[in-house]
Amino acid sequence: MEKLTETQLSENLKTLPGWEFQEGAITKSFRFNDFKEAFAIMTRIAFECELQHHHPNWENVYNTLTIRLNTHDVGGITLNDIALAKTIEAIING
């Protein structure tokens, strides 16, 4: 598992609309109809995170879910973060 270079990160972010690099993590906020819908999506994401052995930093306030991904072991973004972001997009846009 290697930390992506700035160029690699930039290229990968082009495949993830709305995701941005901020403060050492890739991040995106999602808005849902209500808390119940946001929490249901979080639950589905949690199962995928367990399967990938990679877990987000996230915050849920009512109908908004903000997700931050990075790999602490390398101090930056890896392909694991990109893969999880793509999985999250697939779940949300299902």
C-alpha cells in the first residue's frame, strides 16, 4: 500500500465527481431526505467498509453525511481510499 503522488491523486479524483482533497483526506458531503435515509445509507456503507477492511471518518448531522477518507498507515491517500470512495458512490447512486 503506497501513498499516491499528487499527480496520481489528481487523476483519480477526476473519476470521483464531488470528492475533494482537503486537509490530508478526500472528502465529500451527501444530503438525503431525512435522518432515517442518511442512517440507512451509513449502515450499508459500514458493511462494505468491513469487507474492505478500510473505515471512513464520517459525520452525520440530520440528513447530511460527510465522509473523509485517508490511510493513516501511510499518512495520505492510497488506492484503498479511492476504491472505498467508488464503492460509496455506487451505494449512494445505486
